[in-house]
Amino acid sequence: MKKKHLFVLLLYFCFTSCYHEEKRGFNSLHHEHIRHIDLSLATPQPAISLIDSIHLISIKLDTTNIISRIDKVIFYKNKLLVVDKNYKSIQVLDLSGSFLCKIGGLGEGPGQYTTIDGVNIDEQNNRVIIFSAAKQKFIFFSLDGFFVEEKNMPVFVENFLLLPNNKIAIYTDFNPAKESKNYDLMILNKDYTIIEEFAPFRREEALGNGDSGNITGNKIGFLYSPTLSDTIYQYVKNSIYPKYQLKFKNKVVPQKYRKNIELFQQYFIKNINNLAFLRKSFWELDSSFLLLPYLDGKLTFAIYDNHSKLVYKETELIAMHPIFEVVSSFSPFIGVKDDKTFISLIDNRKVLKLKNDTSFMQRIKKTPYYDQISQMQDDNTFILAFITLK
């Protein structure tokens, strides 16, 4: 049975996956176009802020619809699908934050799930798709929560993405049917059979733990990265190439340490305060790249501006706007509304702590968000921030 790992700093030292030799689809000709993001550089706050507007939505729930932790928010047709993997629930809210319905429920029967390991929207058919690893099935629901059908998928899907051509891309760390020939990425056709398989990294190219990666869509295909990697790859037209790479003091891990996981571990332990790695969550907007890097051994968040080639780290974003002070460090980017707007989670624990900070309360009082934030009182109050960039 597949083991589930928590995303904590100790995961740095739990490198259990080996890397495959290059199979198909990796295109090294695109290396010259890679965008380097140096997270050691200080970016002065520009005269004109990155932020165009911020809109907050307080989530309203009754005692029968408790949220434990928001993992993902999907914006679709003026509705919000709030995914909570801890309580194993998917709730549909309107744009006022009010509860509308739940998608499916816990159980072993048809249309029920025991785990939620991926959620997406089938826009062509107006359906919600859930992957449950425990059942090894894709489960389909209508937007108002009614069960439609199930499809078997005998691989462990970490995340998946529907492509415009009725195909589906999945990230997996283990395929029981092919233990000797495993792949990170698979492309399925419209009847959910595997038609392409990729292990896109040569050993000297690969870096990170292949145990739990992420894929997010963009205008030309999708972005992919394994967890704790310094590189994000672009998939387009059966080709995969590096698009973004994290640096620290203009350095990346030397190639000789990328060839062997044991060598990498040795290098990592000695250089932990001089490395930058990507955590699972990242999103690409029209002109910005949102990312959660581990920097100096700590989790942080940043926004890379594709036009100016500048990266704005957490401290710089906080200086730019006090809302970033209460954004969740683990969930600052939990969804995308459109090409310029991302959805973030206001951390109630941060708010309760900062209420005793006179300086913070003075800063937030000068914004239109004071009433909503000051009224947060307990662990089951959530606010979503819709942050639109210029």
C-alpha cells in the first residue's frame, strides 16, 4: 500500500525514489529559454505595487459542514469548490461564501470515497471529477453533487489535470502494473486508458523527491515539478522542457550531485542554508509565477514577475500589503480565478495571534478589510482572499 508522507521539513531527508533514465518527450533544446529565479536577491518595492485589488470572502458554515483544512479552491461558473482532504469533503459555495451543497461523501459504495487525492472540473461535460487512491477510481459528479459514474484507474494518482483535447494528465509515483518500468507522468485518452508515459528526466537533470509532485495547467499545456525540486517543467505537444529554475546566490546544485541520490543527500545536508527548493503548490498566471519555495530551511512564498524578471518574496509582499501578513504560509496559493487573480487562504491562527499586535491592527485598520479580519474568532472560521495582480 502506498505510504502518505506529510509535507514537513523532515521530508527533505526522506529521499526514497530513484530516477529513471530518459524515456521520451524530454527536449533539452529549450534549456536556453529557462527562467532563473534567484531567491537570495532582495527586490526593492517598486513605486507601483504588483497588487491591483483584493477582495475577501468569509466562508459561512453551519455545524454540519465543518472545514478542517482547505487544500484547494476551484473557481467555476461563479461557484467555489472547497476541497478539504483532512475531513475528506468537497463543499460548493456561492460567491458570498454561503454553503450550497456537498460533492459525494464518505463510504465504500458507488459514488462514495474514503480518500480525496485529486479534484478537478470536466468543463466540457460540466462535471466534478475526484480521484480516490483508496478505491483506485475516478468518481464523477454533477455540479450539484449527484453521483454520475466511476472509472477504474489502477495507478496511484497524486494529482491530475484535464487537457483541452479530452485527454487527462496524471502525476503518479507508483504504477503496480509496471513496477520495473515506472513513470512520473501519464497521458490518458478520453476513455481513461493510458496512451503516453513519461519519465522526462535524465539522471543528471533530475533533482527532488519523485514521491509527490504537482501539475497545473497553463495556456499552452501544463507545468510539472516533483516535490522538493528546484526546477519546474513545461509540457506541450508531447514534449517536456525546463521552464523555471530556482537559484540561491546565483547557484544551483552542481550536476555531479544530481546523478546519484546518495551524493545529493550528502550535498544537501552540508548546504541546507544555501539551497532553494520548490514545494508542491505553484501556479502560473498571465504575467506572474506563484511559488512556495523552501528557503534557508524554511517554507516561504513568492511571486515572480515574468515581465520585470523580479521575484517578490514573502517579506517584500508583506511590506507591499498587510493582507500578506495573515496569508497562510502553507496555503498562500490555493486556486486561480482568472489570468490575473489567485485565491489565497487567510490563516485564522495568524489572525488570532496578530490581534495582540498593536502595530498590525493599526496597519489593517487602514484597509477595507478590518471588520472581516478582526471578527475571526475560532478555528472554524475561514476567509478567502481574491488577490488580483496588475
